[in-house]
Amino acid sequence: MPKLRTEPNWEFLLTASQASLRSYEFSRLTLAANLRKEIVTLLDQVIDETSAALVARALLNQPARGVLDQDREAARGSGMGVTLDVVSDNVFSDRRAG
């Protein structure tokens, strides 16, 4: 990400025509709007990833989770073809790998 200049070029601003000042103002406002969009996109991504992690943490903290895992392993090891109705390990299967 390029480093952004925060200090305007005062010499240019003090000697610029009105048309140049309008153009400069418009370009700064456009940049600010684009940065705002990027921030919103990043915040949405942070919220999505954090909520996915919280779902995993909630599942890890369930006392019955260990029992379900043991039942699943017992069913697999029995060779009797027993299946358990469980939620897929891939909760977010609709997401494409990035």
C-alpha cells in the first residue's frame, strides 16, 4: 500500500487558479471516498472471519462435542455401516478458496 501524503503542497495551493483548486479538491474527495470503501470492505471481512472463528470456539466449548466425536469414531470403527446425522465439518462450503 503506498504511503499517503497528509501535508498538502502549500506553494501549489497558494498559487493555483480556481479551476486547479477545484480539481485538487475533487481529487482529494475522490481519494477519501475510495479509502472509505476499502475500509468498509476490510471491516466486513474482519467481521465475517471473526464470526466464523467464534462459531468454531462455541463448538469447541460445547461439553457434548466430545461425546459426539467419540460416537462418530465408534461408529466408524464398528464396521457396521452406522452413520450419524451430524453437521458437515465444512460449515462454510459455499465460500470459494481465495
